[in-house]
Amino acid sequence: MASKGCIEKRDFIKEMEAKKCNPLASYVVYDAISAGKGDVVSPVDYENKLAGYREGGSTTDVAANFVGDLNGFLAVKVGAFFGLVFCLFIDVCFVGNAYIQGWMS
């Protein structure tokens, strides 16, 4: 994917470490840019997010955009977690049903 111009999380973090940036801040910035949708970001989305951060008139505008992106990241991750829990619950129900039909009847 990197050969096609996409930004990978590992490469982004490595470049930020080379520039002596805080590793935790690098992870948070990447998570905000990726919106929780994986370890690869298209260059178009990357540039749009950075342009949105750069065009903020004041510090509070930039912070509000950044916090909004982090909340989007959190919503995607929480939604995925609850989706996983729901699927596991359905699987447990199927196993319980098979147990009741197979051994209890």
C-alpha cells in the first residue's frame, strides 16, 4: 500500500520518531487522521485532514477539529467492540441451543 502512496501507521510513527516527536502524540495524531478505520490512510484523506488543521483560524478551532476527529476514532472503535460482543453473544446462544437440542433431549 505504501508503494501506491498510502500512509501506513508504522511509517508515520517512524518518521515522527526521526523528527524527535513525542511517540504518544504521534499515535494520537495518526489515530485522529485515520478516524479509526485501519492502519492505512489514503493520501487524499491525509492531506484533507492536515489542511483542516492548518486552516483553523484560532487555536480553539484547530483543537475543536482535532477533538472531533478523535471522538470519531473513539466512536468507530467502541462500535466495533460492541459489534464483536454482540456477535459473540449470538454465537454463545447458538452453542447453547445446540447443546440443549443435542444433549438435553
